Amino acid sequence: MKMLAEMFSIGPGNKDHHPALRCAVGVFVPLITLVLLGRLDLAIFASFGAFTGIYGRGEPHAVRFVLQLRAGLLMLLVMLLAALAARMGPAWGLDAAAHTWLLVLATTLVAGACSVAISWLRLRPAGSLFHIFAFAAIASIPNQPPLWQGMLVAVLTTAFALLVGFSSRILRSHRTPWTRPPRIRRTPAEKRAAWLEGLGYLVAAGLAGGLATWAGERLGFGHNYWAMVAAVVPLVGHTTRHRVRRGIQRIIGTVLGLLVLAAVLLVGLQPWQTVLVMALCQFGAEMFIIRQYLLAQVFVTPLALVSTLLVVPASPSILLRDRIIETVIGAAVGIAVVLAPGAWRRIRQRRRITERTTAA
């Protein structure tokens, strides 16, 4: 009952509208620019470049700039690798199934490597969820735009997010001292924790991606990377109960978010209206991502799916179906990975007790 109460409780606010507004502007301006230029094929690069703005949300300007610069460079590297991975299948003459499994393997490696990198750089939000999403989503686009154009949009969007990040320095009342953050000094315990966390992301993403791909080939659904994204959600948290709660909240929030998305799709939005909805969803997600994860997912789900529809038009009903199936698969795998170490310890402890009892 306590866990159920915690799942639906909401924490106090802490000027969350400030980072929420920065992130909404960071998404809206690049995307509306692409709409005006008639280049929606590049929108996905702008969307993930704008993720730079979610880092360092509560830090002073100088620290925020350094953290966002690190996060932006890492995301640019992920997007570049994703665009190259998308071209590997045709270049190597792989069929669709083989290319899909290759992307699952590559995304799994990105999940583990970026988790270690995020821990190494001490970035928050923790984990490689956004990097898994960015890599797999870009690599899965069938008709890739020219590489230089996609990366140019990504770089410009990242630079814009950095500018927005310290734009409040214009106001003297919001200005913070511009002092460099201290040099990162990692203890042996922190290094070991980073590698173990990376292993957890590797296992969870790999299992979820493999299971979703195998099931999708037999049951006819796709977007396996949504399962990989959902699988790593429960890995963030200080306690097992908190992690399991996040996995359950991911499922419930996704279902509610799909209802919101269905209502939005019934309206039949124009591209500029779609971009406005994405900005509003980004604002809502950042408003509640720390205070109430379930409610944040209500905004994240339509944001993710609308951005997909903006770049690769598809049947909304198929996207809705795939999203819920993949989320359930991924969240279940993630919860299982979280619970596995504790279950294994209990089994070993029972064996030792049994062996001692037998020996006595």
C-alpha cells in the first residue's frame, strides 16, 4: 500500500517551470524553423539535439553550460553513429531482418557505453535512456537525409540549446557567478559502480531488444527500440522498490499518454500545430519528471510518438499498438533485471543454510 501511495503522490515544486520553459523553447524554435523551410525529414536530428537542454537543470550558469556541453557532444556522437549505422545495412547488402538484429546489437552497445559515459561525466538525468532512443530512432529511418545536413541541424540545435541554457543571465536578478566547476575526481567505488551500472544497461537493453524483435517477427509488430528504452527505466533509482515503481509507472503513464495522443490525432493537426503540441508536451514532461514520473510519462508518450509521425508517417493505430506492447515487454524485462540480483542472493543464502543444516 505504501508503494501504491508513493506511485501516485507528487513531490513539491522547485521552480520547475524555469527548466521546463527552456526545454520547450529549445524544441520549438528548431522544429518550427524546419517546418517553415519544408524540411521535416531533418526534424528528428533537431529533436534529439534539443535534449541537450534537459541536463544541468538546477545548476548555476557556468556549471550548467559545462554539463550541457558534455551532454551535447555525447549526443552528437550518438547521432552520428546512428546515421552511419542506418547506412550499414544497404552498404553490406543485408536484408531487413539481418539489419534489424544488427541495430539491436548496436543499440545494446550504445546503452552500456553511454551509461558508463554519463556516470563518468556525472551528468543528470542519469542513464542512457535518451541515447538509446536517439540512436535506434535515427538508425531505423528508412530514407536517410544527407549526412551533412542531418548533423548540421543537430549541431545548430545543440548550440541553440546551450544558448538557451544560460539566456537568463540577461536578467541581473537571475545571474549566477560564472565559475568553472571543480575537476571530476572519481573514487574506485564510483568507477566500479559506473561499470556495474553499464553492465545492467547492457543486459536490460539487450534482453528487451532481443525479445521484442523475436516476438515482433512472429506477431507482426515493430519499433523494438521502444522496449529497449522502457527496459532501462527501472534501472534508475536508489532502492529496489523505487526502481520497480518506476517500471510500473512507465506502463501506466504510457497507457494514459496513448489516450492523450489518440485525442490529439483525432483533431488532424497541421505540421506547425504538431510542433506546438511537442513543445507543450516537452514543457509538461520537464515540469513533472522529478516530482511525479507517472504524470511525466503522460506527456512523454505523445511527445515521442508525434515526433515519430512527424518524420516517418505511419498508421496511428499501429503506433499506438506497438507502443503499449513494447513498453510492457521492456518494463517487465527491466523490473526482472532489477529483481534478479536480490533473488539470486536469497537463493544462495538458502542453499548455504540448507548445506549447514545437512552437515549438522
